[in-house]
Amino acid sequence: MPQLDLSTYASQAFWMVLCFCLFWILVSVFITPKIADVLEQRKRKIDDYIQKAEKLNQQAKLSLEKYEKALNAAKAKASADIAANQKESASFLAEEEKLLNERLNKQIADSEFKLAKEKRETLQQIEALSQTLAFDIVQKLGFSEISKNDVAEAASNRGKD
């Protein structure tokens, strides 16, 4: 076996050291810098992503704070508007109720006036009818000396008592 032959050890060692050195130079000059460059680019890219994410996170927090402020302001404004509308509605309803009550009271007064007028007219008609009826009864009873004026005068005297 040639590997175990001591005379070939020197040439094997030489070629082994030469190949190792060439491979080491090749790796250190060409491959390692490229790997280091790729790793550095990755690190920079990751750092950029982290910075962008932090900026976006800060912007999102600021946007959230602005949104919450705007929402709270809108809620406060809505509450104030609702309170104002309720107050305005209450005053409007009170005014409308007052106007309605005034109209109803006027209508009631007008109706009462009309009823009183109709009552007077009805009572006058009843009085005239009763006088006519009383005169007819007196005439049928045979009291021909009593006139319509006497019956009317007797009725008006009775109403005064």
C-alpha cells in the first residue's frame, strides 16, 4: 500500500500543505468576503426593516392617539349636541303645548259662549212656547177675557220671583 510507504510521506505532506494553503487562500480571498458581504447586507436589511417597523409602530401609535382624541372630541360634541337638542325640543314642546292649551281654552270659551247663547235662545223659545201653550189652555178652559199679553206678563212676573 502506497499510503503506508514512508518514502512518499514527504511528497504527500507537501501536496497536502500546498492544497490546504491554496484552498485556504481561495476561501479567505473569494468565498469568505462574499459570505461576510451577504451577512452584512442581511444584517443591514434586517436593521432597516426593524427601523421601518419601529417608525410605522410610532406612526400607528400617533394615529391611534389622534383617532382616540378625535373620537373623544366627537363623543363630547355629540353629547353636547344631544343635550342641546333635548333642551331645544323640550322648549319647543313646551311652547307648542302652551299654544295648544291657549287654542283649546279659546275653543272651550267659544263653545261655552255658544252653548250659553243657545241655552238662552232655547229657554226663550221654551218660554214663548209655554206662554202660547198656557194661553191655549186658558182659552180652552173658557177664560176668554185673558189675553196673550196677560199670560206673558204673568210669566215674566213669575220669572222675577
